Amino acid sequence: MPSLSITVNIVDRPYRLKIEAGEEETVRKAVKSINEKVKAYADTYAYKDKQDLLAMVALQFSTYAVNHETSAKLDDDQIIGKLNELDIILSDCLNKA
């Protein structure tokens, strides 16, 4: 897929990015989400500069990602366990046949 150069604004600062063309919508949604969360923190909490707000947004997103990684790992373990059970059942059936 061809690459694309775009400029995004995160907390009023422009960032020039080179991305795959198919990623543009995802990147723009991510930027919008960051800016919305920064604004929500700014409206709710006192802060010295926008770096404080960005740090809180980074912590929020990182916490979300860690929780989802843990959840996905548990789901994977459950699926593997069920597949192993099915393998045993099928092996028993084939051995009896």
C-alpha cells in the first residue's frame, strides 16, 4: 500500500506523519480521541501546562491497553484449553473407530 504524508494537530501542535494510506482514518480518529480526552481533563482538573494533560491521557490509554492485553491473554488461554479438550475427545473417538 502506498505511503501518505499527513499533518495532524495534537493539542494545538502540528505533527507531520508518514503513514500507510489505509491507516489515515484510524490515525485521524486516534488524534480526535486524544484531543477530546485532553479537553475533558482540561475542563475538569487544574493543570500547569498541557504536558500534564497529555501525561494523564497517555496513562489512561496505556491502562486501557494493558487491561485489554490481559483480557485477551485470558481469552486465549480459555480457547487453548477448550481446543485441547476437543483434541482429546476427537482422538478418543478416532482410536475407538
